[in-house]
Amino acid sequence: MELDRTLIKTELLLKGYSKLSQFYLEDELASVSTATAEMINKWYERNIEDSDYWNYTWEGHGRVLYRIHNLERNKHPSINELCSGQKLLKAVSEIYGDEVVPTAHALIIKLPRIGASVPWHRDPVNVPAGCVYNFSIFLDDSYPANGCLEMLPGSHWLPPEFPVDRDRSPEGCEAVVSKRGDISIHDVRIVHGSGPSTGDSMRRSIVIEFCPKWIVDARSRGLISQS
Ligand code: NI
């Protein structure tokens, strides 16, 4: 797949987010799609206690699963194949123009009608803007009714101490509507959030944080603190 690197880099620097439309084809997503649906179903059927399955209790609905953390750690081979596949890694290194390492993997889940909103925030990663990006691989279509991502363009350049109102959509924010197979990329410093899921459709995405190797090295030498 040919990437328009100039467009992506420009959007990432100016707006703080960009998109790779229809990056994955249907047959590339089929097994991950089935595997993640089974993980969700099994967790509900067997009432699994596992600290990687992040959930909250909602009165009248019981436990609501919203995130499966450490997704790369033996959850399912198809997930590892997708997340460490050459197709993705080639695109990522082309976009960064640098050696990168994946530093976090998670499955984000919004169940139909009971998917909670995510308050407005900046990801708690201590780096300057323009360095570290989260890649969201969409396994389902994502739009306002099922709580799609929303971003405040340009806010990745705001200083770290800029106050973010967790509960109020900032003026000028934009909904990031995505299709199954798309990848959205956002700067970890951007102000972002997402609404509740009120529709009948499931919304799953695999989020991978990619970090330039020099930052990982700088952290290990104590030149940049983790948070
Ligand atoms: Ni976030």
C-alpha cells in the first residue's frame, strides 16, 4: 500500500491526527475480529477475573468491559500477527522516518448501548508533541452513535499544564469517523475523548502506541521521565 507520507506528516504536525483509510482488507481482519469477539464473550460467560480485562460496574447492567490491556501478551496469535506484521511496521516506520518500538497494546471496546464515554484527556505520556503516536486499528465502523474518537485539532501543541475540562467538549473539536479497516493516528499530546455508545453496533479498536527508539533509550538513561 502506497502511503502519502507528506500528507500524513503534515496532518500529524498541524492537526495532531491523521488517518490511513482502508489500510486493512477484510481477509486480513477476519481472524482478529473473531478472536476479539470470542475474548469478549468468554469474559462475560465465564465471569473471568483477569487484571488485563478493565471493567466497571454499572447498576442494572453488571460489569461492563471497556478495555483489554496487554493485548500482545499471548491473548491470541492472530492479534500478534496483525500488530507485528510487516505491513503495519513498514507503514509506521515510513511515517516516523525513524526506528520505532511498540510500547503499549490494548483492545478498546464499546459494547452496544452500554459503552461509556471517555472523558477529555491527553494521554499520560511525558514527551513533547510530534514524537509519539497512537495507532487505532478499527475492527468496526466508528461514528458518533457508537462513541467514536473526538479530537481537538492543534491541541497537541498546548503546554502540558494546559487545563483540560474532562466533561465538556472543547470548541472546535472534531469527530473522527472511521470504517472497519481504517487506522487513525493521533499524537499522544492531543486533547481527545469519546462519547457514549447509544447505538446497536459494537465498536472495537486495537490501539498500539509506537515510540521512537531514541525516546526509549533516553528514558532508560533517565533523560526523560516516564510521566
Ligand atoms: Ni487517550
